[in-house]
Amino acid sequence: MPKNFVVADWAKTSAIYEVNIRQYTPEGTFAAFEKELPRLKAMGVQTLWFMPITPIGKEKRKDRLGSYYACSDYTFINPEFGSLKDFKSLVDKAHLLGFKVLIDWIANHTAWDHRWTVEHPDFYARDENENFTERNGWDDVIDLDYTNKALWKAMIKAMQYWVDVFDIDGFRCDMAHLVPLDFWYQARLHLEKTKKLFWLAECEVPAYHAVFDATYAWQLLHTMEDLYKGRSSTYELKNVLNSHESQFPANALRLYFTSNHDENSHSGSEYERLGKGALAFAVLCFTWKNSLPLIYTGQEFANTKQLLFFEKDEIDRSGGNKLHYFYQSLLQLRTNPAMASGDPSVSFTEITTANEDKLIAFVRRKGEHEVFVAINLSPAPKAKMILPDLEGGKYISAFTGLSFNLFAGETIELQPWEYLVFAR
């Protein structure tokens, strides 16, 4: 793989907003979601990732509506969401407002009744009895066979369709590590002859950064959950955070999150898993080095509902747009040059405190820009720390907009699960 791909500049200061069309509105359609775009723009969202929008297979379908990840046609639209014209309208409106648009791509498997099972049965893996098969325990899908290079050509052609017709800006690739890295390399090499794209892999395999711009950080999420439940400590959390530095390529982007469609539907909302620490952990995900933060459908509404995955189950908006300003503040902070991820000119310094078992604190700098973050990741009250060697002077609180004079040597105190973010 001789070619080194370069991350699009816009991605370095962005965050991704994951859209679950089915559950987002009462209608569960593209047209209904399109009306949400101005609100998300005002919140500061820059990049939209749409969960799979292709038709869902009927054979061996899960429950009534089935899994988005059981695709029956790579170049058509799930009629549950609307039409191809509706999706084109949505993408065009999103682009007009300045959003980037990513779509979910499921290259490892298809539904049992995907049209390729009839048109190209040779594209599929077989068991010892020459029947279609699946190796990971998902009984509503069947695996593709990447030893067949004709499949590579057909798959890349299908991906090209969405770039050519809808002008999408990138792909979130489902279970990317189950597909050969060589395929992804050829796909990116081919597709980027048309336009520069962003590539997100659902995997934690460092080698996949040879092609992908960002990978998932599942280990971090699970460590945060363990910390909140008393099964882990801030020391272990810091070890996980810092292990990324040694295991992954320098400046590789990692997707950090407190929720997503898998976690919400299978394990519960962030409030069930992270409790009173949910917002503190969200701040960490937005501010740690080389983070690509994720906001999942409904998090700005403080949705506490565990959404059904195979049925219609709309997000709970009863509490209003409760966390709009929380996420707006974090998204605005991302525009500070010191927050650019994957930028080698940004320095990152961890701060040692007298409460290492409770606090995580660090400073990010680029030129005259500086961001100081301190988070109490514990229920302990009055966790104290001495301010580090800051540049000194006036700083703006990311969450209140108020100005403060901060100088090295001063003592600050954080209450349970409290977070402080100051920028200049």
C-alpha cells in the first residue's frame, strides 16, 4: 500500500452526529429529518452520519422492520424513509447549510434476499454444504466472499454511485475489519479520483489506519463504564487513553463517544451506563488528544430511552432540547485551533494533580491559542488541584462564556463529576 491518504482538513475540527432516521421523528423519514437541519446547524454540528439508508431484506428479517444492516440492494433507498429524490433533497439541503454527509456502508454481508444472491451467487461465502453462511452469529445476514475479485469491482461501483449521484462526503464502514484491508485500499484509491472523502472504520485495528482516517475507541467507552461502576479507576482510564499513542499511528483520529446506536439499543442510554458521570465523560471525549467526538441521535434531548432496534421507537423529546447548549459549547470549542485533532503542531500536556485517583487535567496549545481542561471523574466532593504553568491572564469558560483570570499556582476545586474548560 504505497499511497498515504491524507485526512480532509475539515474533519480535524469536526464532530460527527449519528442520525437514526427511523427513530428521529414521528414520521421517521428523510423529509421529516430535513426540517431538523437548521436546529442542528445552530447547535454547531458539521458532519452528519446517516445509519444505513438502503432497503432491508425480508427473508429472516428481525421483528417487524428488521435491521438496517441487512441490506437487500446497495443502490436503492429503504422505502420506509422515503425515496431517492427525498434523500437527494436532504443531502442538497445539508450541503447548502454547510454540513458534510457520511453514509453507513455494510461491505461484509448482505440480507439473505439481496439481489446479488440471484444475480451473482458467486459473490457469497459458503459452508461445507455449499449453502450461504455467516460467521459472526447474525442470522439475518450472509457473508460475502472477498476472494472473488469480481465482488470488489461490483462493491466499489455501488459505492461510486452514492458519490456520483448524491455527492456524499464519506463513508462510515460497518465492521470494517471483517473485510480485507486491501479491498478498502482499492476502494479509496478509486473513489477519491472523483472527490476527497472521509473514511471512518468501525474497528480498533491500528493497521486499518493505512486506509481509514479514523477508527473506533470501544475500549475507552467500556473503561469509562467500568470506572463509573467502580470496577476500574482513573489510572486505568489514563492507561487506555495513552495506549492509543503507542498502539496507533501518530495523530490517528479515534472516534470517542458515550453512546451510539449499538450501545443505546443493546446496553441502554448513557445515563444507564455512565449515570451522573455522563456529561463529564462527554467532555473528555470531546477534548482529549486526537479525538473525533460522536453525538448520537437524541443526546441533545437528554434521551434516557433505550431505543428498540428492529421496530419503530421514537426518541424521547419530552424534556425539551435540554443539552443543546452543552453540546453547542463543545462543538464551538472544537473550532479553537488548539483543539484540532491529528494536527502535529498542537501540543498536549497532561497535568499531575494531588488527586490523581479522581481528576484528569490537561492543556492543549497551538500558537497563542490554549485550552485547559479539568474533570472530576468521581463522586468525591472538593477534589482540588493547583493550576499548571498556564500562559496566564484572561480565559473564557467554554460553557458560560464568562471571563476568568487564571494564573499558575492557584488552587481550584471541583465537585462530583464537575468539569471545567477554559480557552483563549
